[in-house]
Amino acid sequence: MPILGIGTDIVEVRRIQDVCEREPGFAERVFTARELAYSQGKETKYMSLAARFAAKEAVAKALGQSFAWHDVEVTNDPDGKPRAVLRGKARGAAGGARVHISISHTSEYATAVAIVED
């Protein structure tokens, strides 16, 4: 299957933590209720949120356009593998293509890669 796009992003975990603490509405604007619920129960809450932020950015780069933050939701399959659930403008941009994501983080950085496959 041909690759239609690839995107990557890296973000400092501290940057996401700072903005979440400084701007109370930020997390709700950027992350879906399911993403927030997943991250809230973790000791590494901000690492998880930063990884999801990076994944949303990577998907936008792979699709070649921007869209509303909630148009991409990062979930996990039963085995823990991250998945990008597309809605709205992001779903339209993908057409019928599949979007694969991979995320990783350390205590300082979170990174993500997205590949759009026909």
C-alpha cells in the first residue's frame, strides 16, 4: 500500500504541564473527554497528555492540513497500541486512507509519528 503522508512531532512534557496549569480550559479545548480520563488516572499524566498532543500534531502534518483538536482522538486498542480516531475535517482529509500512529515519551519529551496509508 502506498504511503500518502508522514508526520512527526516532539514536545516538551513540561510545556504541556505548564500550559495546563496556567490555562484551566486548555486541556478541555485540546483533549477529548476520553483522552483526559485516560491520562488523569496516571502518575505520568502530563507525559500521556504530551504524547497525545504530539500525535495530534503528527497526524495534521501527515494529512497536510490543520483541523480542530477534537477531530483527532488518541485511544489505545486492547493491547495498548495507540490508535488515531478521526472525526470531522480530519476524517474528510484522510478520505478512506488508514492513519497509523506511534507515540513515545521520556520524563522530558514526548514524540509521535503518523503515517497515512492508502
